[in-house]
Amino acid sequence: YYTDSRELESLNPYYYTDSWIAAIYLAKRLEQCVKTSSDLDNCVAEVYMSLAEYVKEGSALDTALLLLYSGEPALYATYYTRGLSDPALEEYHRLYALTGESSWIVASSTIKHYTQGATSLEQGVYRVDEKGLRKIESFTH
């Protein structure tokens, strides 16, 4: 597997999907970060901020990330767009949150067509845990 961004940047995009490349990037960078920091939220935020630099104009980075860290599950969601000039495309990539008494859902914009009460999220990196949904980092353009 690839160990640094130079190796990832050299991959032929006709052979690998952007999702696969992003997954390898996230895994390697997170592995490096948690070796020197015990703050997983900070590591996830830092790695996503660096990954966002590779998002092309007119594109987006919407992900869900489930990790097992120190024997505990950790769930994250990200929503970031770069240079989308079409409001319909911006809406397509937008993430929504739906909360219940003891549950939290992060979903694509499709959810607003099937339920009421879903609220639009701002662009950022979110942690989902027993405390709820909380933004741990904001993307700035």
C-alpha cells in the first residue's frame, strides 16, 4: 500500500476509483497520526482537512468513516464541496441530520423527500457517538 501523498498522486485514476484512493490516504494518515497523538477526533479532523486539498473544483467529499480505536467504535461523517456552481448539485451533496430520542442519523439529501424534521448540516467533519452528532472541524474554502 501507499505510504505518502506523492505515491497516491502518481496513481492512474483510470485504474483506481477516487474512493479507493481516499480510503488508502485516510488509513495511512490516520495510522501515522494516532502513533503520536491520543486525540482521535483531532487526527480525523487533520487528515480530512489535508484530504480536502485534493478535491477537484466542481466536486465533493462526502464520507462516512467507521473506526475501531482502542477497542471502541468511532463514527464520523464529512461533508465538503469545492466550487459547485449549480445549486441543484450543491443540494445533491448536502448531508442532513435526523435525531430521535436516542438515535442520530446522517444521510444524503434524499432523506428530506421521505421524512420531516431532517436538518441540513454545514460543511465539516462530524463525530457521531452516544452524545449525539457534533461538529469537530469546519471546512473553509
